[in-house]
Amino acid sequence: MKKNSDLFLSLFAIVGASFATTAQTLPQLPKTYINTTYSLPSGKTYTVNAGGNLQAALDSAKLGDIIVLQAGATFTGPYTLPNKTSGTGWIYIQSSNYANLPGPCSRVSQADSVNMPKIVVAAAAGGAIQTAANAHNFRFVGIELRPVKNNFVYDVVTIGNADTSVATLPSDIVFDRCYIHGDDSVGGRRGVEMDGESIAVVNCYVSDFKEQGNDTQGLWAYNTPGPIKVVNNYLEASTENVMFGGEDPNIKNMVVSDIEIRGNYFFKPLSWKGSLWQVKNLLEFKNAQRVLVKGNYFENNWAANQNGMSLLLTPRNQGGTAPWCITQDITIEMNTFKNIEQGFNILGTDTPNVSQRTHRVLIENNIVHVTGSGSDGRIFGIEGGPVDVIIDHNTAFSAGPMGFSENFTKADTFYFENNIVTNGSYGFSGTSTGEGLSTLNTYYTDWTFSNNAIIGGTSGPYPSGNFFPADTVAVGFVNFAGNNYNLSGASPYKNAGNDGKDIGADMVDSINILDSAALNGQGGCNGTLTSVPAIPTALNAVTIFPNPSHGIFFIQVKNQESGNMNIEIYNMLGEKIYIASLYQRTVNKIDLSTQPKGVYLYRATSSEGRLISGGKIVIQ
């Protein structure tokens, strides 16, 4: 995919059609990533056994101290995290049986409950854990948090106090390897309200949040600037497993920002199907920006209290008092979706309440299985005029339409490229429009629809430059029946993308590795790109200077290369933070001055996709 305003776009001449004439605009990635490395403090240790006073320990501990809770003991809250003004570092609250829990990069399971202390709360008492204004630097490790048996609670953990100013928000709170759940019989509304700055939930098991007649979430935030980290968790809730927005922020102009959602297993038990629990979707953004959704496994979603769409980008000025609400700069890549009745819903603006318009969405390198049972089975639903939407290099299957468009305003600057998709019941269509060009010209301006392999489709209604294999056999998958969606060497779509890569998801092996990590809870410390091959000095076509620098780098391309080249830069989490073209006979400037200090990896490729340089750069 060509992902920068400087990159050349191949345009198809289509008589009577509208087509993209501007370069793609990538979403911004999160500006800040939370470091959740486990590092036990060396201060005083407070041991609280069964019957002990946990609140007294919380009040007495200084930053840098440790509170050890007796495994198996029950502590009845609510407990309030105070604002600490003495000491340095973090306060850790952890199990006395910590040594018997999974290690720092691994997810806990329900079976680990035997090695955990229990912090519980009764109905109508508030959260088991609550926060005072400006509470900060608390980490819970190996703790079970839940309602008292047969009690329904609204929040098991409440971070934030409906604050009206950022100045009073709690900050730097981590839940690591915790079992956070509702009651197995009566459920619960919410696991963790994450309305503070720098809040992380990692390696946790979050389950049994379900309710009749009201929405529930495993994790939720609406009144925080972020950043938020949700990594390597099992996440289960009946309505939205995880949601951002959905209530008007109390802080004016607040948009939840800098969200990392990586390596999680989103799941709804099939036993809930047909129950009275309120079921809607797996992940929803109603007011969020600079979001990375990567390497997650999404399983089971069906039409019930909503139409079965599984991942929603729907800007909502929910109560009518927050017209600034927006969904923008959202990257969704390298995820797998299984047994979902519908796929992605991308909405431009709220109605009838006023919201801002959705901007800059990238859906890339995902594998999607839509069943369509009980619903239309749409893979992509695009409505209400989002701007700068890129759907590229995905492999997706459904008996229903590959895409459906409705509700004006028109979507602007839309790219649908290099995908392997089933045409399904009525292809890429819309309300009162037929497949292909009819829908594209009615619901979109400035669009590109090219280099897609549309299984079971026909060329007539679609723009030129697409492919129409009769069935999955004609695609040439390595082993379709065995869920190996790599393309064989004999596939006509091998290296046939407009970027020289395989059509469809072109990182299938990496996606499979991430799937395994998400399903098995071993993704707590995984990045994506952690090294690049060494290039012999004589063959290295790029010189970068100064290195280290304070964020401004200059790149000189040697003369032996023909054509323009591309450079990609990754942080040490493996996340791509920069992409650009490189030009010969000039010094190319790269500005990374907004990035944190540290080590970054770069890889430069020729116009043919050949690796011509790779290495490390340092921002100091």
C-alpha cells in the first residue's frame, strides 16, 4: 500500500466514475505508550493477612512501598487509593503467592484464583477499588476483584470521580495479572472504569460482565485524555467487551486519546446467545483518537440488541452536550475475527446530535470470518460520510455483502485496495444502489477501488483493475481448508498488489503468531518488528546522520539506486511510527522530534520492494 502524500498513486481511468486524486493520509499512531514493565519496589513491605486493615495499609504506605495481601483471604471494600505526596516510584499491591502466578508477560486464568487474595464489594457500595482526587502510581498484581456473591455491582473498579478538570484526575494505575469479574449468576455492569491518565490493564482475565436491559463493558473510559493500555487480556462482556465514549465527558473538549489495544482475546460465550443479557458488539469507539488495535483475536458476536456488527467506529455526542466527540486516527491491523455475524461499522457523524466527522481510519492485514447467520453478514458497513478511510490487504469471507453503504453525507477519500474478499450476496453495494460503480459514485467522492480479488464476483459492475476468481480454489491459498491463507507460489495474486505484495493479508504467518499469543495469553511483551537484517556496508544504499540526534535526521540516498525509495521507522514496541519516500540527489529530512527518547529501527526499501538499508537510530 502507498501510504504517504509523497508516494505515487496508480490511477485507473474509469469513464463516468469518480476516483482518488489525492494521496493517502495515514492515521496518527498513539503519541505515548505506557511502560508496564514489572519492577518490584524496594521500600517498606506492609503485610495484610485475613482480617487485616487494607485501607490502613493503603493510607500508610509511601511511594516505593509494597503491600502484600494474603492469598485466599477476602477483603471487603470499598477501598480508596489516596493521593500520595511522600516517597518516589510506585506502590505495589500484590499476592503473597506471587511466585505461583504466571510471569510478567503472561496472562492469568480463572485457575490462578487460588493464589490470589480477594477484594470484594457489595451492591450499592461503589467500586471495590476507588480513587481519591490525584491518586497515582498504584499497581495491583495477582489480585482477584469481584462482587460479593450474588451481588450486582455497577463498577468493580472505579478510576476517576466524574472529574470536571484534568487537574484532579488519578494517574499511573496498573492492573497486572488480576482476575476481575462480575457475579457468575447475576452478572455486573462494568469491570474497570479507566478514567485517569496513564491507566493500564495488562495480562488480566476480565469476565462475567452482563446485564438485562442495560449496556455492560469489561473495560470502559469516557472522561480521560489517556494514554490507555489494554494488552494481553481475556476480555468478556455481554454488550461491549471494551468501549471508549458512550457518555458525554464532564471535562470540556475531552477526547480519549493514545489508546493501545494489543494481544487481547475478545470473547462472548455462546451460552449467552438467546439469553436475556444485552448483547451488541466486541469493541466500540464513540469518542477516541490515536488508537492502535493490533494482534487481537475477536471471537463470537451476533445480532441481538444491535445488528451484529463487531467493531464499531461511531462518533456519538451521546447526551447532546459534547459536540466535540469524534473518532479519528484509528489503526486496526493484524487482527483475526472469527464467528461474527457482521464485521466493521464506520460512521461519519452522529445523528440527530451533532458530532465531529470520523477521519483517518486504516484497516489493514486482518483476517475476517463473517457468518451472516441472523443478520445481513456485511463485512464492511460505511455510512454517514467518514473521511480518509483505507481498507487494504485484508482477507475476508462472508455469504453477505462485502461492503454496504448508506446515509449521506458522502464518504470522502476512500481506498479499497489489495483485498481478498467474497462478493457474497450483493457485493459492494448500498441503499438503492447496485454493486460496484453505482454505489461508489453515489456514496463516495475521491475514491480508489483497485487490485482486489473479489471471490465469486463479476467484472461488469466494478471498476477496472480488479480480479474475479470464481472460488477459493482459484485464489490459490496454500491450504484454505486448514485456515492457511498464505498465497501459494502458483497463485495469480502472488505479488500482484499495487505495492508488489501479495493481494489479501500479506503477513499471514505473523498474524498466526499473534493469534496464538492472544489466545494463549503469551503476548504481554510482544512487539512486531524487533530487528532488521544487517546490510553489508558496501551494499547499504542509505546514510543517516546525525545519529544519535535530538529527533531531526537527514538521509542521503546513494546513486546506485534507481527510482524513489521508501523508509519505515518503528519504535521498540514494534509499532510503525513513520513512513515516507526518499529521493535521490537531495538530502531527505525526517522529523521525529515529537517522539520519546530511545532506540528506533528503520528499514529502507527500493521502488521494487527490495531491502536496501536497515538499522537503528537513537533519539537522545
